[in-house]
Amino acid sequence: MNIPEIISLIQISSFVIVSLGTIGFTLLDLRNRNVFKFPVYPPKSFVSVYIISGVLLVLTQFYNIGVCHLFPSENLCIGEERVNNCNVNNLAIDCYQLARITEKKMKDYERSEYYFQKSCDLNYSYSCLELAVRKSRDSEFLTAVDYARKACTLGLKSGCYNSACYNSILKIKDESLKDFRKTLEMGVDNWEFILTDEDLTYLRSTDEFKSLLAERNALKKITTP
């Protein structure tokens, strides 16, 4: 077992002991309040275990929150196996997890983007979508389209929808419409959001979108009992 797995095991075990102990102490307290002559107290050994578990729970929480900021080592914060799975074995899901952990625990955003990029290159759709969202936040919509469209090609519906939005912002009607149609083909169940999403303002103003909406409304009338 690597260090993060050991820490996680300690944290879970400590949480269970502290939770059960708290429940037990509460029940004993309630019982002793009603039976004054014969109070029952927990064994000292269990009290000691309870206190130690509480301390360990606090320390492991500190590890999760603080140690990766103080000592930003990938092997320490993430685990050598996962690092190797990404960097050596080229496993996309492990690269994605590395990206999330380096961002949240280590606050290393540059390293996080590197792992998202590698995961996307390995055809993990959620990493491509994450990069698309990041680029859109920086108003790099042409680059965002490329990432979102790759996520779409890999079968992620939100990638198709995001690509439609970015093309709509860029006022590239045909591309936005093509991506939106792909979204419809994958199934859309939130038309209320689509009809108010500011990113689709331009697309909604086109005759083609209005025709799609009319077809949808007509179909809804037919299928509604």
C-alpha cells in the first residue's frame, strides 16, 4: 500500500470508531440520567481508543488539506502507482485523476493542465471537456471548440453542446447548428435551459434553430396524451 492509501484507511477506521463511540457515549449518558443508582461507564481502554482515533482523524484531515501544499510531491500526495500508470503506462483515467488531485490538493494548476492534456490526448472525453471549459473561461473560444468537439467525437453529449455554445458565441452559424443537432441526436431533456442559455443567444436567433424548435414543439404535441 502507498502512503495515500494508508492515510485513507486510517481516516476511514478512525471515523468509524469515533462515530460509533459518540453514539455509544450518548446512549450511556441517556441511560445514566434515568438510572441514577446504577450508572454504567465505558471501559477506560475504549475511551483511550476513542481519543486516539479522534486525534488520528484530525491528523489525517490535516494531511489531506495541508501536507500537499507544504510538500507538493506527487508520490506523497497521489501515490506512486497512479503516477506510474499515467506517466509510464499511459492510462487516461489515471492521468485524469492526477489532474484533479494536483489541482485540488497541490494547487499546481500548470501541472494539472498538463495531465488533463495528456489524458485528452489519450482520448478521455472528460479531460477534453475540462480543457474546453478552461479555454472558454479565458475567452479562447476557437481552442475551446477544438477540445469540446473532440469530447463530442468521443461520445460525450456535453462536449457537443459546449461546442455548439462556443460556435454560437463566435457567431459561426453552420458549425454551431451542426454541433447542436448532434446534441439533439444524443437526447435532450432540458429545453428550458437551452431556451435561456446566454451562450446560445445567437443560434436561437437563426431561422434554422427556430425550425428545429417548431419541429420539437410539433412532436411534443403529438406524443403528449
